[in-house]
Amino acid sequence: MNELELSLREKELRCLLDLSRLVETPGIDLEGILEGAVHILPPAMKYPEISCAHLTLMDRCYQTANFRITEWRLSAPIKVHGKIEGKLTVCYLEDLPPLAEGPFASQKRHLLRAIAERIGKITERKLATAALAKSEKRLTDIVENALVGISIIQEGREVYRNPELRRLIGEVPDGASFLELSHVHPDDRKKVKVSFEALMSGQLPRVDMVCRFYPRMHQKSSLKWLYCRATRIDYRNKDAVLMNLMDISPAKEMERMLRIQDKMSSLGRVAAGIAHEIRNPLSGINIYINTLEKLLRKPGQEEKIDGILAQLKSASTKIENVIRRVYDFARPTEPQFESADINHPVREAIDLAAAILRKKGVQVETDLADGLPLCRFDAQLIEQVLLNLITNAAETFNPEETSGRIGIQTRQQDHHVLIRVEDSGDGIPEDLREKIFDPFYTTKHGSSGIGLSISQRIVEDHGGTLTVEPGQWRGAAFTITLPVAEGPT
């Protein structure tokens, strides 16, 4: 290879190097790269002083100042994602001595194809980068303007927080994590810690919880209820936790107002029931007193007077019983919780109800599951509830008309234990199933109608529920649901 050829090869390598340096220029865009690529081509030609270049790409056109189309030209297509989107052209402005392979040597053809191929690859990369940047901006705009607080926690520190989260929880030190803040309500800190440990260890795919939070320290009036969803994600090639937090304080306040409204409604029904229960005995007392005043003025009425005094005593006892039941309903006994087998109070209640069951001729069928998990409950209060359900069921039967059946069953369902008491009676009409738990509502003659209300209150104080539905024998089926005891006992 002679000196001239070495010089030509050097110019070709310099052209490729210049293109690489052009691409690596900080902040340069595709427009600048294409503009620069046109101007580095003529110096790489054998006759740079009479060379010009032209580049078209996706409706864009770039060329040297001296460019014009001549018959002495060389072109190469520019492909983007396998599709021809442009062309790179080099022209000589003057006629040259004829060569066997034309005005351009084969090396120049290879160079032009190499430059065109690199421009295609550069364009693909720049377009992909621009599309990614546009997508990221669109996603960032969505996240930054979301109505939900969003946070990303990585290696125990917060690495991102959107404006809505700042509004929800206030300003906190940079890098501090929502999970570590002392602003979380003390009663919720353990729940938050346990849930997120399970998330990070892979025991749970995600965590959904409701927790209370104080945005500003020592201002209890600023308490917020937050619904939080946390999910494990990959963030910048590292494990992270994506948290979405929604302020549900208005909904919680609405729930509180509805509970107050429900209590006021219940209070109105209680007051009406008390008035109804006390009115009749009081009317009788007034009549007896008037009669007693007349009899006291007449001699020889001792026997009648004794009878009237007995009636007064009976009416007074009825009023006392009504007041006692109302007091029990308003302030039930505080449960004394112990961890035990729920089958024990069930058997005790059946034994206590044995007398009335025999009197009514009722057959009891028990199906108590073995190996049930322990529950935390007050045995006496649960016995009281079960005894009330059993006796209520038994009193619906008339032994002279039909023989009755009562079924009592215990089962486990997820993290709860169920106690089901059902009978073969006439059942409870659908429109009355909610009303039977109202204070002083009753369908039985001579009943105060407060027993089921007290029973429901006791079960709720245990963190459970008391519901009613049709049973398999067409009668009523009451179900008590109690949570299983957590942790070691």
C-alpha cells in the first residue's frame, strides 16, 4: 500500500471517529448529529475540494453549502428499524479522469454504507430515547398530579414522594420514610410494622390496610385516616416498595356520623319502649291507689286491701325489671376475656336450658367440631347469649301441637369460629330479620324484646357478629362469629 492509499484510509477512519465523537457530544440532539454528519463526509473523499454531501431522513433534509446534484454521485440508503427512511449522497462537482470502477473507489462505497448504517442505528437509539423520555414525562405528569399520595421506599428510605403525599402527611426530612415516622397512631404502628415485614420477606404480594396518621406533631385534631396499598416493585434495578395512600377521613367521619345517627335512632326506640313498658304498670298503680284510698275509709276491707297491695308490689316489680333490663342494655358487663375452647360454654348453655327443653319436648342435636382453635371470650357472657338463643327457640314450640328440634353446631371458618343455633319452628319473616335486634321489638306475648339486643351487644364487644337467616329445617338459624385468639396464649 503506497503513501496515497494510506492517507485515504486515514481520512476514512478519521471520518468514522469524527462521527463517534459527534454522537458523544453532551446535549446534542438528532438534528445536530445529522447536520454534523453531512459536513464530515466531504473531507473523507479522495477529492475533498470538489466534494459535497446531502442527507435526507424522515422528511428532514441536510446538505453542505456547495451541494448540487451531478452525474458523478454515490448514494447509500438509511434504514431505521429495517425500513428505508432516507438517503445519504456524496457528489463530485467536476468531471474526473475515468476509472475502471467509476469516480468513487470501492472503499468509498464501503465508507458511505457504513456511515449510512450508523446514522440509521443512531436515529433508532435517539428516537427510542425520545419516546422513553416522552413516556416518562407522561407518567411523571400523571403521578405528580394524581389525587393519591404516592411514595417509593428503597432500602428503608423514601426516594420519591409526589405533591399529593406532601399535602397529606406534611413536610418531613429528606430521605425519611413514612413507615418510620412517629406520626403514625400508636395503636397502628405494630400493624404497619408487621404488614410491611411480611411484604418485604415475600410472605405477601401486597399489603392493603387502613391506618391513622398525624400530619403535624402533637396536633390531635389533624388526625387523618389513610387507606394504604403497598406493593413490591423494581425501581432502578433495585427492590423497592411502591406506596399509594388515599385520604379516607371524610368517609370515616361519615361513618361516625351514621353511627351517631343510628345510636340516636336506637335511643328513640328505647325511649318509646320504656314508655310503653312502664305506662301499663303505672296506670294500674294509680287505679290501685285510688281504690285503696276509698277502701281505707271503710271498715272490714282488710282482705281487699292486702290484694291491692300485692298488685301494687307486682306492678312495681315490673317497672324495676324494665329499668334493670334497660340498664343492662345501655351498660353491659365488661367482658373478662380468657382463651378457651368455645365448645365449653356451648355445653354449659345446653345443660342450663335442659329444664325448659324437657318441658317443651324439644330434641337437641349437637355437632361440635373437635380441635377448634382457641378464642378469647368471657365464658359467662357467651353462655348468656347461647342460653337466650336456645330458650327463645324452645319457647316457639307448643309440645301439644308439634315436637321441636334445635340444632347446635360449631365450626372453624378462616380466622373465625362459628356457633350456629337453628330450630325447626316457623322461622322469622325476611322483613323482620333486622328488626328483631332492635331494643323492645318482640313478636312474643309477655316478652320485653331486649334479650336479642343485649346478646348482639355482647357478641360485638367480643369483636364478633350475631346474624340470623333461614335454617335448613325452615326455621330460624342464628350464627355467632368470633375471632380466633392471636399469638401464644
